[in-house]
Amino acid sequence: MPFENDGLTVWQLLTHMGERIDVIAGAFDDDFLERRSCQALKLTEKPLKILLSVFHPLASKKVLSISDLEGYEILVSGDLWMRRYDAAKSFLSKNSKIKLTNYQSLEFSLLNECANSSTMILGLDVWANNHPLITAAALDWDRRLPYGIIFSKTPSIPVSRFIEMVFPAIKKLGFNPFSQI
């Protein structure tokens, strides 16, 4: 079901999982799940990266250092409520030569702004896949977010069956989705 990707709509969908939307794939942590009254099946952990225009002077670098970001504006989510994301923002904020600007919702207009300027976004590579002129550059740090299937605390029978089917496939790949976040 299509929906507007604005802060209020996403908040309502996540806090009422199972009503309009049964499952979504996304980043989360314990705080995120608790505040939104959801649960999740962790599939992997995704590294936090810098999203930038394919035309950006830094786009050709395989790995960026924090000093590469100096003099640039980086857009950061103001309301993800994820400890690891907030820790990464805090780390970047300690460098006075990096300008951090909060955004409320990752909307396509924000990706367009990034694609057409030197502004960057702190995020995941899967977010960059939504825009043909955005790429994701690795950072020389090891900051990651759990990523997986988010669903209601009281899933419907079809959703429960779906999770029961996915779990063995994930475990067969050697990943324990119920390990510590």
C-alpha cells in the first residue's frame, strides 16, 4: 500500500503496525522498537554511510575519513530514536568543521537536494538506492544499525507464519536474528 513518507504518516504507520501495513524492512534498535511498540527480526547490520551526489567531489573515494567531511553540510535525522545513530551524530558533532543539520523525514525532496548540491546525508546504502543520482560512501568507522523486518508486537496469523518461514532461512545462512542488538 502506498503512503506518504512524511514524519507523521511514518510515525502513525509504525505505531499502528498491523492495521494498514503489516511488515516493513528497515533499520531499528531497542529504543526505536519500544517507542513505536513494534518488534523486529534482525536480518543483518548495515554500516552507517555518507549519502552524496554521484557528482560530488568525494563520490569517487571508496572510503571517506571524518576529515574529508570538513567544510560540508551533513543532514542527519532528528527523530530516528536510535542510540547508535544518535551516537554517530554526536561523534560527528564534535568536529566543529562539519555542519550538521537535522531533517524530520527522509523524503524524496531531501534526496533531490542532496543529488543537486554538495550536501550529504548520514544514512544507509539502502536509502541511497532510492535515487539514481545518489551514492553511498563508506566511512572509516565501524558504526552499524540493525536492519530487518519490523512488525507488530501482536502480529496477525499470516505475519506470524511469514516470520516463521523467514527465520529458518536466515538461520541457515549462519545468522542468528535473535542475537543481541
